[in-house]
Amino acid sequence: MEYHPTIVSFLCNWCSYTGADLAGTSRMKYAPNVRVIRVMCSGRVDPTFVLTAFEEGADGVLICGCHPGDCHYHEGNYKCLRRYKLLQMYLQQMGIEKDRLRLAWISASEGKQFAHLADEMTAAVKALGPCKIKENIETLS
Amino acid sequence: MEANDKKAKPKIKMAVYWGAACGGCCVSVLDVHEALFDVVAAADLVFWPIALDTKYKDVEAMADGEIDLTLYNGAVRNSENEHIAHLLRKKSKILVAYGSCAHMGGIPGLANFSNREGIFERVYQTSESTVNPDRVRPQPVTKVKEGELTIPEFYNDVRTLDQVTDVDYYLPGCPPQTERLVEVFMAIVTGAELPPKGSVVGALEKTQCDECTRKKTENKKIKEFKRPIDFVDDGETCFLEQGVICMGPATRGGCGYRCIEGNAPCRGCYGPPADVPDPGARMMSAIGTMIDSNDEKEIQKIVEQIADPAGTFYRFSLPGSILRRKLL
Amino acid sequence: MTRITIDPITRLEGHGKIEIFLTDEGDVENVYFQVPELRGFEKFCEGRPVEELSQIVTKICGVCPGCHHMASGKAADAVYGVKPPPTAAKLRELFYMAHFVHSHIAHFYALAAPDFVVGPTAPPAERNILGVIGKVGVEIGTEVIKQRRIAQEIQALMGGHQTHVVLNIPGGVRKGLTPEQRDDIVEKAKGFIEFSKFSLKIFGDVVLGNKDYVDLILNGPYSLVLHSMGLVDENNKVNFYDGKVRVVDTKGKEHCKYAPEEYMEYVEERVEPWSYLKFPFLKKIGWKGFVDGQDSGVYHATPLSRLNAADGMATPLAQAEYEKMYETLGGKPVHATLAMHWARLIELLYSSERCLELAQDPDITGKDLRAPLDNVPDEGVGIVEAQRGTLTHHYWTDEKGIVKKVNIIVGTTNNNAAICMSIKKAAEGIIKKGVKVDDGMLNMVEMAFRAYDPCFSCATHHQRGKMPLVVNFRNKSGDIIRTASRD
């Protein structure tokens, strides 16, 4: 059976979700593997969300926020950036490839960029193969 | 406790057992010191390998639920630890995951960065003082000329107690501070109303920071992370404000901030505060807030100053964390 | 071939079991002492910053965490190529003496004393600390608990965490002592000395004053003729914290004396498939099997072997007791396993005297607690005496001080082969054909094990007063032909 990666994404309401929506309303074609969860701000993304996504079977996690300086709540995206850096260090120590977690800045008008990002990430996660975390945890249980 | 109360109430039957443990939790029970006589007056210890000669056979012969309270400390590392966990669950009314190892995996949980093969290879083969040309490894069953010898199977992964059986309460700490144990013990013995099943007992609801008496300001802003060897602690300022990782914000209070009293930063043995499923995630979030930079390159540089994030944020909780172990 | 299984072994720290195989006639054919546990510290310390190790390795053992803490601290110093300033070294040793006091008190009174004060074949219900208190009085029992508590309190004061101490950091210690704290420790140390003298007096009255016990020590099936290992200072006197490792042969002659970094030239470990614990032996002699004697590579590292390996004790009262012991037991070295209990009490006295000495040293309240770490970290070995044997920690790090490899030889591990042999010898001497195996006999087999103080001792009661044991005698087909049991 061919492997189709599942990528869970957290998109901030003001910029990146709108940008992703624009890709849709513009009828752009892009990989269908990205599942969208809307949050008010990328700063809302607790590391627990990312880890839980992997635990529940995500092959990749994508976080999108407003460009630096444009955050609706001023600093939320910077908090997200710092947590993302920490998460990456942690995940690599845990044997999880760095391309499985990605942070990108997408503005409300960047529909094309979002579509491109979805394709790029899907290809990268596809090349890595399925993420074994969920399987691992199920075996442990 | 009144003398009359002591006479009126029958003694509870209590057991203390260790899985993959160090004995520190048993020492924490002994450290009741002179209060020992009160404990002995209220409880009949029926199984405690470190102290009593009760054997496994005797536990097997007990009726189900005959033991009122069992404190199981130590992680589940091998088949014997698991087998006895199931046995004690059957024979006990209340089963408490006692100490960090039973609660979250503890220090032995760090073995989840490796696996059986990795550990055996190091311990029995590449260890520099070990000479083992025939690559002998401990086996669950060995035939010797007199008969067969058995030892437990060493699992690939370390587990917490609740990952193998149903746990009633968690009493955290490495080991739990004795005063907290005495409080919980007295509550059980005097028949006080117990919190809902699955609760953490013997620890505060708030974090270490609430108890710790080091000087703190409202704003923690870190421009640079230091290891304890990189600087001289002033002995009074919050460790995080001095740039040293301290797990205080992600750890329950209740231990009396004993490591901080010894001038070492907290490493999180009391486990995460209420409603926090993963202490490391909480710590990453807290640190994310404290880093004083909005520049990506600078943030990267600052974050790389943290030595061993996984082993520091999950020092006691790797098996109990969301990811549970390193992918190998 | 029939078989007796004791599982689990109890009244010690850690998991263990014993398999005794009997010939068809009923004599002991062979005995296996198996350790069913392993956690893998030598693997999972990899990747951790080296300064964190002294707080991780304390979790190897919750009764002697201070020992691992000290060995680790010294290994980390060596990794950075530094020595702690005098105040720091003395603070470490002072802490360490309090640590020895707590452990040796607990072992003697709860583990050893019942077998002697109450009697090795006395009813199990009495063979415990409560039975001891019954014979010697409640006052003494309370005093035992109190002295142990005081020793724990000193450890908490100096090391923050009372059990898993945090005192050490590479190059020194994290915390000093104020003059008030020092004065308090001085008084407490004096109390330790009095209590040690008193404990030796109890041993003298109850054990040495009893002809049967002396006979048991000297002529019971508890002797193993082995090489002895222990840490000694530059005058070849016993020191727990620092010095060189000295090994003497079965006649007391020096076999070797090595600095920590040389340990691999003298000690090697081997693996058996029926135990998770490795078997160290003297490399230059080689492994000759589970045999004792001058030509065997098996050695022991215990309070008795420390006293055998040294030329004396560094403090006066302990030295007098040292001389008395050897005079009584017929000269050095002593191979009577049960004499370990006596040696342990002499060490208790030494620890107490040394505690006072250090507390009264003017450097002890100094402010210079840490040496600067100017060198690139690399590799280092730290060796101390744990209560139950010579403890070696060896670390390799990268240039940032992140651990690459760890090798540890633990106190009790040194004695693995010796313990196996002691149990076998005791079983051979006690279980014989034609004699029904009873509870008292089984306890006497366990006494062979207990003398080594394998890592834990219980400062409390033996509540139910029972030592339930069921022994199934099976014939070659595995059918049970006879059952001996005691409740």
C-alpha cells in the first residue's frame, strides 16, 4: 500500500489560515495531506500539541504564523519561534528527523506560498517514510 | 493519635515493594525515624523485601485485596518487576505508584534513549574493564550441569507502573520527602476522605517556584544559558534568572526545594503540575517565553547553549512522557 | 540432584536469589547466587553533561548514594584535570564520614545484631531489631535511631537533598559551612564517637564474651581465604575518601597498589549467563574459577579487607581497636567472614573520629569552594571506598564535557564471586546428608551473605517476626519428594 503522509498543521487565524484559505478559494492544486487546525495565534501552539500530534500518528507537523513584526498579538509568533527551536533540538535527540517539524511564516495574501509549502513538506515527509512514533507507542502498550 | 483511637482501629496491612529501584524510596520510609513507632502501631507490614523475609509465595497465598495499602516504587524494567506489579495489584486495595520511577520512569527511564541490545553491548562487551571474547550475555534461561537457572527477561523499554497496571494514586519524588509520606499515611490510617482515584498525593498543586525562597523578579529574561560549571552561583537569586536551567516552573512543589537548598537547580523529580501531561513540553514552553530575543539567528545561538535538552527536561520522566522513548 | 531455591533474598538492598543443588545423598553439590536486576547506568549516562552525573549516579543506590556522588565528583574533577581546593575536599570528606556513620549504624543494629544478640538459630519472630531491643533495652533502640537521624541531618545540611545529595560540582562543592553549623557538627561528632565506643562494647560483651559466637566466627563454615582490597592514604592507613587502592594477598603481603587511573591494569570483569551482575577478579592472577586461595584471582572488598589491606587506622581510638581485633583473631590478615561485623564497627569509630577531626579543622569554614576549570575536559577516574567495597567511576567526555562513555565497578560487585563462594561454603558446612533442613540452618546460610552488607540495611523492625520459607526437594524428574517449611 502506498504511503500517504499525514501532516497536521497549526495555522494562525489572522495570517496563515487566511493565506491557506486563499489558496483554496483561488482553486490552487496542492497536496491534500495537510490537515488544518486553526488557532488564534501561532504563539498558542504548546509543544504538547506537536508531541500529541506525533503520538496520534502524524508523520509531520507544520506550524504557520504571521511574518515577524506582523503578529496580530505583537510577539506571539516570536514565542512560537523560540519554542520551535527548542522542540527541534528535543525531537532530534529523540531520533525524529528534523524535516518532520516545520515552522513557516505565511501572510494572509500568500496563498501561492502556502500551496507550495504544502507540496514541499509533503514531498519531504514522504521521502522520510512513515513516522514510527505511534507504532512504537502501541508496541510499548 | 489518641491511645483509644489506636486500640479501636485495626491495623492496616501495608506492603512496600521495589521494581527497578535504588532503595532510596525504602530509605524514605525508614526516615520517619522516631515516628516509626507510630507507623508500627498503625500498620502491619506484610511484605517488604528490603526489611522483611516474606517471600513471593506468601504474597501469592494472600487473598485478593488482603493488603490495604501497597507502595510500589521503582520502574518496570523486566519481567519480574511486571509480574509482581500484577500480583500486588490483585492483592491490594490501594496501589500507590511511590516515587519518581513508578510515577514517571525515573532515572532508570533514561535507558529509553537506548534499548536492550545497546545496554547489553555496553555493559557486557565494550565496558573497558570487561573481557568477554565469547560474547556471553545474561539469558533468561541457562542450562548448567546441575539443572536450569532462570533470571527475569530484560525488556527493551522502561515502563511506568501505570503503563502495566491500574494505579490508584501517585506519590511523587526521588524519593518522596518523608514528611509528605507521613501526611498521606496518616490520612489513610485515620480514614480521612481520599482524593479521587488517579490523583497525585503528597505534593503541592503549585510549582516549586511557589515554595522556593530564592529571590525572583517578575520578568525572567534570559540572553544566555549557562551550565552550573560555567558560573559561580550567588546562592540567593533564582537559577533561571542567572541563566541556569531549573525545572522549577514545570515541577510540583512539596519536597521543600531540597536541591535548591543545596545550591543545585531543580531537575524535576516531583513531576509536572496538575493538568500538565508532559513536563518537558511545559518546560520548553516556559523557556520559550523567557528567551530574550526575537532574532532567529540569535535565538538559535541561545537555544544551542542548552546542553542535553531531552535528558534535562525529561530527566525523571522519559517513559511517562508523550513520546515515551527515543526512536531507534 | 535436588534443589533449594531462595527467592527473593531478603534483608539487603537489591534483588537476588540463591539456588542450592544437592546430590542424591543430600550433600551440597553446587550453589549459584544470581542477581536478576540491571538498569544500565553505564549506557544511559552517555550524552549527559558530566557535571550532572554526580546527581544521576546517586540513584544507583539510595542507601549509599553519597558514595557514588563522591566517586563521581572525583571522576569529574579528573576529567577537568583539577583538584578541589582544601576547604572543598575537606567538606566532601566530612559529609562522607557522616554518610558512613548512618550506614554502619544501620547495618550493625538491624542486620547483624539480631543474629548475634538474639542468636542465629533463635525463633525468627525474635531475630530482628525488636528482638535486639528486647534484649538490650528500649533506651538503646531509641539511641540507635537518634544517632542515625543525626547523621542523616548532617548530610541534609551539607548536601541539600538528604538522600540524593547535590554537594559536588566539578572542581569543588556548591555549599560551605558557617561557624555555627560547624560548631553544631562538632558536638554531633563527639556523640558519634561515644556511640561507636558503646557499640564496640556491646559487640565485646555480647559476641566476644560468648564462647559459642567466637567459635562460630573462628571455626564456623564462614572463612574464605582471599586477597583483600581497600583504599589507603600515603601512610597506608585506611581512608574512605582518597588515596590509592591497595591489594594484599592471602598472607598479607602487598600484591599491588594503584592510583585510580591505573585500575584497568589490575582489575578485570567477566560475564556469566545466569546473572546480570559481572564478576571482577585480579587481572594479574587471572580467573581460576569460583575457588579461594593464594592462586585465585577472586578478591574481596569489605570492611575486613580494608583493614587487612592497610597498616592501621589513622585515628587513635580506632587504631587501638584495630590492634585488639587482630590480636584476638590471631594476626593479620583475617579471613573469617563474620569478622566483617567487627571490622565494620571499628570503621564506625574511625568515621566518627575523622568526622570530629575534619569539623575542627580551621579550613572547614573556608570560602574557597571551587577550583577554576581551565582545561579541556577529557577522561578521568574517581575511586572511593563505599561502605561495602571499593567503588570506581571512569568517565570519558567530549571537549564540551558531554559524556561519551562511562565505566563503573561498584562496591558490592567486587564481592560477587566471593559472596557466591561464601554462600556455597556455608551451605556445605550446614546442610549435610541425613540432617533435616530447618529454619535455623537456612538462616545460618543467609548469614554468610549478610556479613558483606550487600548495599542495604534496614534500621527498622522485622514486623511479622516471621521468615516464611518453603523448600521443595525435587528428584531428578522434578517431582517434589519432600517439603520443609517454616512459617
